[in-house]
Amino acid sequence: MPEAPDVPTAWSWLLERKPGTRGATQDSLLAVVEAAHAEPRLRRLYPFPTHGTLRFLRSAPPWAELNHDDLPFILYGGPPYKIYTSGYADLLGEAGTPKEAAALVVRHLSSVQGLLPE
């Protein structure tokens, strides 16, 4: 399955549930994608659903840099929705709604080195 070539296309394919898109058949993913897309800081990142998570990557493929997947992500099988740091290193919190989960990711982006402020 090919990945979207850029950030806007990745969001579009997820929101439209384009056939063949990673996660397109997962009903529980759509609400989380919509909530994350509503957050301007998350909308600048590449959305990447995998293994029950919605990850936010620093760039679109191909992924040459080592730190492209070092941002907080959402485990979307909730509620509750769990938000973890990269690699499941730390549970940052739980949220009752997709909107709260997206907001929690945004709050933790400021502590990630190399990301531009809002």
C-alpha cells in the first residue's frame, strides 16, 4: 500500500477514507483523525495510522532522518484514548474524547525538540 506523498494528501486520504489508505476501514480511527486535523499544529505533521495508533511524523516519506517518529501519539481504540511518548516510553495521559486526546498531544509538542511553536 503506497503512502501519501505529502502532508495535505495524507490528511485528505484519511478524512475521505480513500480505499487502500492505511486505517481507512477502521471506524474508530476517523473520529480521532477529525479531531487531530482540527488542531493546526497537528495538521502540519504527517498523520500515520499503524497498529491501533495515530502517529504524527515530522515529514512525509521517504523517511531518511532518524527522528521522524519521535512525537507523542494516540492509541485510538478508546475511550479512553491513551496518549504516549514515542516508543511507548511514557503514558502522557488518557482522554475521554478524540478532541481531548488531540489537545493533549498538542500540549506535549512544546516539549519536543526541533518543532516550531504555534
